[in-house]
Amino acid sequence: MLKYLANGRISTVLILTLVGWLGRTTPVLAQLDNRAFMHPLVVGPQYERQMRLDVQAFLFNKDNEYFNKLEDGRTYFGAQLLPRLVYFPSANLRVEAGIFLWKDYGTPRLRQVRPLLTVKYQNGPHSILFGNIEGNLHHGYIEPMFDFERVITNRLEEGVQYKLQKPRLNLDAWVDWQRQQYRFSNFQEEVAGGLAAEATVLGDSTDWLLRVPFQFTATHQGGQIDTVSTPLQTLFNVASGVRVRKPLASRFFQAVHLDAYATYFHDYSFTYQLPYRTGTGLYLNGGVDTRLSNVQVAYWRGNGYISPLGGKLYRSISNSVSDPQYLEKDRQLLIVRFLKDYRLPGNLTMTTRFEPLYDLNNGLFDFSFALYFNFNQSFLLTTLRKGVE
């Protein structure tokens, strides 16, 4: 069961209580514009009593040409399909059921086949989801806190989520129950949760947009009804900073932006299994949006930083097959990103990304390039008359 953070347990109640003191302009985008990958579950009076078929398709090809000791190079190449039958009993309620299919190319079998079940209730700026939540990139975390590649490798999040969307504040509090434990299980339960909020300090009537983000994640492995002797583990990660953006009047240069984040890691486990109990990080991003491409330069400086949900390149511990015990407490990276979304006919978006990076400590040059297709379409099947449910 989930109980208390202070004694090594993540609490559903605590995470939801945190929203009380934090007060929908635009979606939270963290340091990257990932809107092509985001498909919020809509609710509204225009859908009342409708039965719809929602279809999402995601095709991906990401090649990581990495040759460092922390993260191996690898290629993701495949497709994911998420068809769902959706019914709107009222203007503020959405009930859906579907199936998730994941096929990696180069193998004859499906990687995953999983059911999709979600109930979403919305009342003004408040919404709550139970089942398959609006996860992954919808949370709006920076990459040292939440890995972009989880949209491929960990597409589904199952649990409960509360979202608050007001004119000057976005907030997302969530719990993802990753592995259920039963009596005499030979494995631990696994759960993750967090809170991502962003307040708009300056905007609307000015050309400058100033936002203050706060991001928190917690992961827990443990349980009391298993048969293994592995000690429990509870890890916390926090990030906060400032985001500045200014639209430009030029036809070619559309906007400039600057983000600065400080991150913190703490191992709250009773028995420490990781080489570092605490860690910090500094994450700086500057970029310009143009007609041809969005260009961004990022600098990362980490010191004993570990994030179980974050990008593996930012961590001080190895995820490598060939060097699993390698440590690099002081981590410095310089990353350049070239990003572009192409809106194609038929609700199809093609995204290209090229991301070279330079390891300042080791003098290594790595890079990745990717091509994505996102399709999202909702088909009206019928509208039920009153009394026909």
C-alpha cells in the first residue's frame, strides 16, 4: 500500500493534497515543444451523448549513435496503435476502452498488447483521470527529470491524475502504478508519481512571457507481501527555475527563448543501494524558432545526479551493457537540437530531430537523429438520444 513519503512510501493522498496551495494558458512544454506527441483526452458539451472511435498511431525511428560509457547506442524502429471506443455520458464525463498494440520492426511478434481503460471527469479548471492517465510528455518535465524516450519505451501510465488549468497556472499531479504485487510475489511493487506546475508571472499584455516551473518526481520499490529480501528504495527528484520567451515579428525568426533549471536528487531509502545519496544539476537552454527549424543549445552540469525516470545521458551512473559499473560523478554535456514539425494532410504530423552532443569531460562527440509520425483522429459513430443508454 501507498502510505507516507517521509518513511519511504509514496502517498496518493499527499500528492493530491499538494495541489491545494498551488493556484490553462498553454500546455506545459518544458524545454522542448512536444505538442506533436500530445493528445489530451477532450471533454465538453459538444460531445455529450456521443459515441466515438478515437484512433492514435505513432511511428518512430530514433537512432542513438552513442559511444560513451554511460549509455549505449541503440535504434528504436517500430509502430504503436491505440484505437479506443469513447462514450460521453455527460458534458463533463468521458469513458473509454481500447487496446494498445506495439510492434518493433525486425521481429515477427508484437512487443506489447495491453488494454486501455480510462474515466475522465472535468469540472471547470479541474479534471481527474482514473485508469490510463495523460502521461509521458503530457506532464511537461525537462529531460533530466523525465526521459523523452519513455514515449516509446513506457507509453502507458496507469493510475490516477489530477490536473488544474487556469489562465496563469498549469498543474499536473499523478501516480503511475507500474507493477502490482500480490501475496508471496517474488518481486517488489513499483510505483512512480509526481507533480509538475508552471505559473505565468509575466505575459498576456506584454511581448515577453515569463514562467516559473516546479517539478517533482518520486519512485518507490518495496512492499510487505513479497518473498524477496531486496531492501525498499525511494528516490526523489526536484527541479525548478525560470522560463523566458519572446515572440518575434520577423517572418523568418518567430521566437527566442531561454530556460534555466536547477535540479536536486535525494535517496530516501532506509538501505542505500546507489553510489550517491544526493546529487545536483544545472540545466540551461537557449533557442530560436525559425521557419525552417527550431534550434536549441543546451548545457548540462550534473554532480552525482540520478533520476530513475530521467534521460540516461544526464545521470552519473551507467546504463551501459559493456560498462555497467562505470561512474561519472561530474557530468558535463553540450547539446544542440534541430527540431521541426510538418503538418501533413489527414491529421498526420511528421517530426524530424537531429541532436548532436559533446561530452565536455571526456572529449566525446555523439549524436542522435529521429523521424516520427503522429496520427490522431476522432470519428463520430452515433449520438444517443435521451433514455436510450
